[in-house]
Amino acid sequence: MPLVSKSCWISARTRSWRNNARYLWKRIPPAIKSANSELGGIWSVGQRIWQRDFPGIYTTIGAHQWSETVQPIMEALREATRRRAFALVSQAYTSIVADDFAAFVGLPVEEAVKGILEQGWQADSTTRMVMPKKPVAGALDASFNRFIPLSEPAPVPPIPNEQQLARLTDYVAFLEN
């Protein structure tokens, strides 16, 4: 398969053009797919992305011997996945088992714990739990080279039950008419 096509396909994968990548895979002739193991490896990485299998993404990237043109792209994909996983954990968890966190970010446990301690997170060695620090808006961390979004969603003020019921009634009445 020409280098341009591989790069186009990987680019489609890394930019979340998932459906385009799927259709491109379907259009590639079977003879080319079977003759090029690297292409099959790229497809395997893409499948892990679709499944949101973060540990599987790292494992699949590490399991293949990539050409020198594809290697930097795969490294960038691994780092982008790691940044996303790190941000997701910092936003979604109050605590997580260190082994699970390490698998989720694709690092050995010791390296993952060392990195989070540098970022101001807490780790309990007796329970092997990691307590994420909520992200600071617009923070860039040099040790992991992670960017945390500039703005968090504005908190929604609680609405009294009567108001919620009135709004719901208005919506239903609008939809029925």
C-alpha cells in the first residue's frame, strides 16, 4: 500500500474520523491487507480505539514493529491516548486502584505513581489507591505533557422540584402540539 494511503488512513484514525477510516478499510483490496502486516496492525489499533480499550491501544501499538514513517505517528497516538486517559481519570474519579490507573494510562505502576505525585495527586501505598487532583483550568503539566481544558462546564444550579415539573409539563405539551 502506498505510503500516502497509510498516512491518510492513520490520520483519519487519529483525528477521530472513525467512519471514514472504517470505509477506507473496507475499500482496501484483501490482497493488499494480507500482504502488509503493518496495515493490519494499524487496523488493530483502530479497533481498540473504537472499543475505548485504553490498555489495549497501548498493547497493540507496542506489539508491532512499525516502519520509520509510521512509528512517529503511533508514538503521537500513544501520547494523545495517554493524555486523554489521564484527563478522564482526573475528572471522573475521586480514587482509583494504582494498578488500574497504570493500565489505563499505559505506564508501569511505579512510573504512573511517580508521575501523579509530581502533579500533586495523592497515593496511598497501603491501599494502593490513587486520589486524583481535580484539574486546574488551563493547566499544562510538563512531566506528562498533558493539557487540561481551559474551561470546565458551568455548574447547573439546582431547580426546585415544582419548577422541574412545570418545565417538563411545558416540554411535553409543546411536543404533543
